Amino acid sequence: MQDKRVALITGANQGIGLQIAKELAAKNFTVLVGSRDLARGVESAKTIDGDARALQLDVTDRASIAAAAKRIREELGRLDVLVNNAAISHSGRRPGTTVEEYARSTLASNVSLDELRAVFETNVFGVVAVFQAMLPLLREAPAARIVNVSSGAGSLTMNADPSFPWRSIFGPLYPASKTALNAMTLAMAIELESTGIKVNAASPGFTKTNLNNYTGTETVEEGAREAVRLALLGPDGPTGTFSHATLGRLPW
């Protein structure tokens, strides 16, 4: 088992995940760049200064997850940080479609059930599957941290407020999947609160990434900030929280 801390970021071949990987590598972590497409992960790892290694990981494929956990155990012996970042907003959105147009086409009354299942498979079930596979490795670390990359779009409290500016785009796909992810985050935190493993959810904000056809208003550096902070929490840091870099604690 190596002395250097080890971090795994899922969906790290681009966007916020890649930025999180870069920042943790700069903090002297061995960073595992989780990528569904290994070749893309290899290319992304080359852009990171420090010890960065591509890891084939499809969060919807149990065999892929098991193989990734096996490789980490054999090569590194433990996992200090798990960042569940991999997510999709849709399974077949047309290029150029605005957030508002897509929201209208995926209302609870007209959403494709196949698309609903696909989004939840990645954003919710995939997170739980990776968590279960990696937990034995996280238990090997002295002070492990789990960060689930969520979204303020999933806050039931904020969306229930008629004055919330993004209320009109709350729907059963991406926003509701992040609501479910928040519930999983709290369930994980409650289960592990006696172990010292801290589990928190980070909202990146409306970040300019492929997820929203690059229509976001914040940079990937801004979007990665809270996840990195939570990954580096000390022993007195919180667990079971939902927060944003500049807005602080968010309501569930």
C-alpha cells in the first residue's frame, strides 16, 4: 500500500471531473481518471500535471466497476477520495437544444420512460454501484471522503418556492435524478457517520460543460471548487451536507 493519497473521479475525461482531477493531482494525490472510454481517459490523463492514471469505468456496467475496484486494490491498496461525478442530462437530446426547450419536452406528462431509466441508471444507480464496490477500499484509508456531484436543480425546497428562478425547468430527468442522488448521499452519510468516512454532496452551479451544450455561466474551475473542498475536509469537517462554493449550505 502506497503512502500517497489516492483519489478516483468518475466521468473525469472532461469538464468538471477533469478539473477536479487536475486540482487533486496538484495536491499530491494519485488521481484515477475514471472514463467509460479508456482511450479518452488516457488522453485526458496526459493533460494533468502529476500522478494521473486512466481507469476504464462505466458506472452502468457492474463488470467494469468490479474490474476497476480490483485494479485499485492490486495497484494501490486503498482509496482515500471517491468523487462520483459521472452524470448525463439525457440519453438523446438533439444538439443545439436549449435547456428551456428540453425541459418542455421532458415534462412528467410526456417524458420517455426509457430515457428516464437511462438517466437514473447513470446518475443514481451508477453512483450507488460504485459506492458499494469502492467502500472496502475507502475503509482501508485513514480518513476517506466521498463527494457526490449533485446540482441545485435537485433541491426540492428551492424548487417548491414560486420565486426560484429555475423552478420552471424542474422535471423528472436530470433535476429529479439529482434529488434522488441527494437522498443517497444522506443515506450513505448516516450509515458511515460512526466510521470517520465523510459523505457530502456538492453543487457546481450552472457550469459551462457538455452536459448543457456549454450554455452554463460558470467556468469549470468555479464548478470544481466545492467538490475539491469537500474532498479535502479535515477531521472536523461536516458529513451529510449539500453545498455550493459561494452560496454555502443548500436546502435539500
